[in-house]
Amino acid sequence: MRRKELLLIILLLVALAPYFFLCLYALPFADDFCYAWTSADRVSFAHRFLRQYLGWSGRYSAHVLLCNHPLALGGLQLYQSAILASLVATLGAIFFLVYRTIRKVWVSIIASLVMLLFYLTFMPQLAEGVYWFTGISNYQLSNVSFILHLALFLLWLDSRSSLRFIFYIMASLLLIISIGFNEVGAALIPAYYLMAVIVLHRFKVHSPLAQKTYPAVLTFFIIAFIASAFLIFAPGNLVRGNKFHANFHMLHSLFYASLQTVRFIGTWLLTLPAIALSLFVLSEANRLPDTPILRFNYWFILLLLIFTVYMSAFMPYLTTGILGQHRTINYSFFYFIILWVWMLISFSKEHLEYKRASLNFISVNPFSIIAVCIVAMVFTGNGGRVLRDLRKDNFTTYRKEFMARQDNVIRHPEIVIPALKTVPECFIIVDARGDSTWWVNQCMKYSKIEIK
């Protein structure tokens, strides 16, 4: 490893350090108290699981976690440890997939750290995406599971060892798990595999790789379809859907999902880090191995990218009538980054065999370009919000106020729970209200979780 690569890794770790540090200040909100309350119920896990699956939603993977909520099992320390573990797992999953694709260790480390930093910086709702156990249980861990599934699939594809069959079984299990976290994943993942089946069926006559891959991809599509049906047609989804009275307006959903797709893709791409890093990828793509995956049709990847973001907006509009929180956009943003980089690499390999003069500066100064982008991400987006909160010492004030309120709720359950006065910008989720009938207030009282 060269000196500049080491400096980049250090700079990236410093830029990411605040996000990991904030796990120490992550505190439960809203649904966390509800699930902690139900997890503490003295019934079997099977009873708790079926109560959720039959009476609330079909998210079978999420229910495994939420029916064993860390607040009920180990308190705040376990809660924060779970959030930290999710963040570490996200980085690990990205690295595993990137390394299986480009096969260069130090490049994979830098690329993974840059992708994670970009993801955390421009995630639409950081609190719900990273620092909320209910959020990571329904969305973030689905991303992690599916990326690990893809990495194991690639490992199976390249392996010649006796472990090959184990890689395939593990990939199949992770596919089932990844679909079971939320409805958007249950729609997107089978759609991905259906597209893959169609493409491979078209090329398998002329391509040995397509012939080799087609049976596994077809099997994964069948598995994904069955797993999605198990989630989507769960009895609990009907119960939950009846609580929304403005849902299933098709034209409204199609139109507003289109607007949100343009809005979020534009927001993510029209930033200095996105523009500079995109040019960098274009300039350096030909240094990567010339594999069929990296030479895949870039138009198809672009359509897949737009479809991913569109579906993450369309499904909330269709099923609830509103986009509401940006949890589903958080979910698709993870795939957006990977698909965008993949598309740029494919485009570069197709059209920029010899670097054009406009990209020469970037090729000559890769360290400077990446370093500037890292610094820019530290001070913009969620990075800027974190710095402002740290400068004002909002996290310490927030924790003290939260602990005092929770202690008061435990000692005096009859009181009306006040909203917090100080909540860091990057931690805003759903708080208590002055209305004692508000479901958040009720869960906070009934959970009786003493937080220390």
C-alpha cells in the first residue's frame, strides 16, 4: 500500500468517526418503546412473532428482531451496541461486495469507506436510517443482507472449492432473510431477479457464463417470489392497510412517485462530491479488471437505478397515500450508490477506452480529488448537521433531558409526557406529545423501561 492510499484511509476513518461515535447517544423513540413493551410480554417468541405477523405486518425478518427488542433484553447498552453493530455490518457488506467485484484489497477498502461516507452524508433521514433500532430492523439490515447475498453469489460463481455448495445455501438463506424486512424489498428483489432471468435467457445461447449462471438465477427468482408472497399476503398487512384511508389511488401514486424520483436523484447527483467522484470513477474505471459484470450494459443499469428509486417512492404512496417518513428512500439510496458506480464503470469501459483530455486532471491527481470530496462531505449534508450539533453540545443536553424525562415517566406514570426541548438535527424521529392518548406516549408509559 502506498503512502497516499494510507492517508486516504486515515482521512476517511476520521470523517466517519463521528457517525460511529454518535451510536453512544442513540436513544429509543416511538416504536422502540412499543416493541420493548411487547418483547417483555411473558409469552413465547412464537406467540409474539405470530401476533405481529397475523395482526400487524408480514415483515417476518424484522419481527424476529423486534420481538426480541434490545431494550427489553439488555437495556440501553445493548440497544446502542446493536446500532453500532449494524453500522459496522453495513461497511463490511459493502467491502465484501466491492472486493468480490474488483479483486483489489486497498482499492476496495477506500471505495467502501467512500461509499459509506457518501451514504451517511446524503441519506434523507439519518436518524431513522442508522440510529433507530426499529429503522435498522425494517430497512438497513435488509440492505446488508441482500448485499451479502450478492457477494456470496459472486463467491459461489468463482469458487472451485468444496465449500461452493455452502456458499450457494448461504446465499439462498440471505435472500430469504433480506426480503423479509419490508415491502419495498419484497417488490424490488424479485423484480431484480426477474430482469436477470430475462437477460440471461437471451444471452445463454452465446455465453458460457450466462449458461452457467442462468439455473442459479432462476432458482433465486423462484425463492424470492415465494418469500415475497409470504410477506405481502400476510394477514397482518390487511389489518395494517385498513388504517390508511387514502391508499391505492393509482394515478396519484404514479405521478407523485415520479416527482420524488426526480427530486431525490437530482439532490444526490447535483452535489460537489457526487460530481467529482463520478468523474473520478469514469477516469479510473479502465484500471479495474475487465469482467463481464463490469462491462454490463450501462443503459440497463441506469433503468434499474431509476426503477429502484421510483419503487421506493411509489409503494408508500400506493399503500398509505403519502410518502411520509423517508425510510424507503433511505433504503433505495443504498442501492442507488452501488448502481450509479456500476453504471459509470460500465459506461467508461464502453466509451472511454482512452482517457479524454477533460479527465486527465483527475487521472493525474486522484488523491487530491478524493481528499477534497471527503472534506466536502464532512461539512455538508448530514455531516454539517452532526458538526453543528457537536459544536452546540446538543448530544449531551439531549441525553440528560431524555434520561430525566424517562425517569420521571417511570416514577410518575400518570403525568402527561412532555416533548423534548433539545433534539439534535440528526436524531429527530417521532417524539411524545401533550396528548396522553398519543400512541407514542402510551408505549412509553406501558413499556416501563428504566433507561440508565
